Amino acid sequence: MSFITMKPGTLLSPVPAVLIGSGAEGESGPVRNLMTAAWAGTVCSDPPTVSVSVRPSRYTYELIEKSGEFTVILPDTAMLRGTDYCGVRSGREEDKFSRCGFTPVPADGLKYAPAVAEAPLYLSCLVRQRLPLGSHVMYLGEIVRMGIREDLMDKNGSIDLQKAGLFAYSHGVYNALGEALGFFGCSVAAPDVLERRMSGLRSGK
Amino acid sequence: MSFITMKPGTLLSPVPAVLIGSGAEGESGPVRNLMTAAWAGTVCSDPPTVSVSVRPSRYTYELIEKSGEFTVILPDTAMLRGTDYCGVRSGREEDKFSRCGFTPVPADGLKYAPAVAEAPLYLSCLVRQRLPLGSHVMYLGEIVRMGIREDLMDKNGSIDLQKAGLFAYSHGVYNALGEALGFFGCSVAAPDVLERRMSGLRSGK
């Protein structure tokens, strides 16, 4: 099979589809918003840092510029419709929380940017750098705290994200996360370790 | 359900698990390498730009520093074992291409960094910025060309990534991309559009 070569596009895939929570002091009290971002990624392990890219026309851009903080909220499949909605409508015109049935709750370690009660997990981020790149401004956010829904902690105190019902975004389509095919290091694992861990993944343990 | 809050970690999920191709002029001719990266993301639409974060101890770091270019190669599930292997072994010690059965081929628009013949898609990237962030150096690569396996082009000249058999990485586990749950804009689509597009996604058209 051969490659067709063509002009560039943003085809890295799959990418996350996450909700970005933002907030700031408004003219008559605190305001807040949710925006969907697929242009998001982990960029450093230590300090743990994520990147989120936002168009300057967005309300979320205005709020992050004011407060210097944001949340990265991982939605599950039950939140898919609302997550899509938060990517196509503006928080300047309506309250997307109530429209989507998403309950804003305080995010640990932040002053303004909210978490969402219905989501499996959120990351509280403080902006460390901002880089204008063209259509988008990229924010590098250090993860200062995080919140995990208690049912996702297993009995050893580890986080089991396989139970979270997350989904991915692939060139315009939202896909459920399917079968667990392997784990980091599976290609060099001893046969008994491979057997035990794959069996655990298949049975959801 | 309530949140357990804890110290930060790199829990953004799912993220891509991609192969980074690199190359440079060595002491006795051109050299090249493959490395797996989950710390990768799209960061700008125009110009189309990706970020890839690499530890300075990596051979790939040395090659990108020399040549200023890299490829982002999207593997499919048939490449999973090799993709894992390229994340745990060093190209300083062995040729990961032959070890994994990955055939290096020239990447359109680049001089040294290779694509992989077996992969569904690759992005040719030129380094525009490098940012040392701590454990990792983040490279911002402008996508200058891309190559798509010809069977992924549909009859209208569009790219159908749903056929590519991609997988995602979620907190240490590789997951197949599962059921198509929706498309960008599905929450505000007219009923007939929603019906038609979801039916197309389900039947793989």
C-alpha cells in the first residue's frame, strides 16, 4: 500500500475531547464558562503540565487571560452530547452548565475555574506560559491538584481509568474507548506478567 | 458521587500513542530512530502545529536537536506491540525498525526523519519552537506535509480515519477506538442530518 501525500492538516489522532472550565471576577460577581477542546495534551511529567489551545475570539480566552487558571475536565460517554454542545455554542450567550445539565463545583486549588460534578476526573491548572501560535493561543498549565470520582479508586489506592467510560476524538468523530489491547511495557513483559495483567484488563480488574 | 482530591499527575486521558520518527547526519552517514510518545497533541489549526515532548536523555532528542525535523506516525492496532517496544527500548542500542518489522520510508517534505510504510498516516513536521519544561523538552512542529495510506481516502477525496484501526492510550493502557458515538456538531444537528450521519458512521460509510 502506498501513501498519498498532501497539504498539511491537523490529523493527529485520536486526541482527547475535554471540557475546559474557566472563571474570573466579572462586573457583578464571579462568572464562569465551559468550552470543549480537542487541542489539548500532556506536555511534561515533572512538573505535570498540560497544554490547551484556545482561539482569542472565545469567551474562555477572556476568562483565562483574566484569572490565569483553568480546569481540564474529562467527560464520560453520558456527557457526550453536552460536551459537543460546549464546543459549538458560546458562553457569552447562554449558561452552558444549566443548558447541558452540568453542575459546577469548586475545583481544588483554584479560585474561579470550576469542575463539573458529573465528570469522572478533573485537573486544576495554573497558567505558566502563554504562546500565540496563529489561530490559537496555547496555554501551558501546571497541574496543581486533581479530583477523581471516588468509585474510580481501586482498593489499593490506584486510579482505574478503564472504568471511567471516557471517549476519544478522531478527525471529527467521537469514539468510545474500546477493548484494552495492552499496557505500557507489554512488549517486553515476562509471559506470566503479560498473562496476569491482560487477564485483569479483560475482566476489568 | 464526590471527588477525592489529590496531588497532581499527568492524568489527561485518552491521549494519542504515536511513533516519532527522527533522523540526522551521523558520523558515517544518515541515522534514524523511532520513539513512542504519548505526550503529543495538536496545538494550533493555522498553521497546523503539533507538540511533542521528549526527555533530553533520549536518542530521539539528540536527532531532533541536530536536524530540526520529525515525523508523527499514527500506528494501527496491528502495530501495537512494536509501538510499545519503541517506547521502552533505546535506538542507541538497536535498530528498532528491523526489530519491530517497521519499514522506514522517506517522509514527504523532510530530509532525514522517516515515515513507516506499515502505518495508516504520518505528519511531516519542522521544529518551530523548543521549550524546556522540566523533565521534558517540548517541540512545536509545524506540519508541512502529510501522507495517508491510499485506502483511507474515500471516493469524495475525504480522509476516513474511522477505517484506520487507531488506538488510544489511557493511563498506562492501550485501548482500541470503539463505537462511533457522535460527530462534531451532533448536539445541534437537524434530526435528518443526525440520522443520516450516525447511520453512515455505524455502517462505516
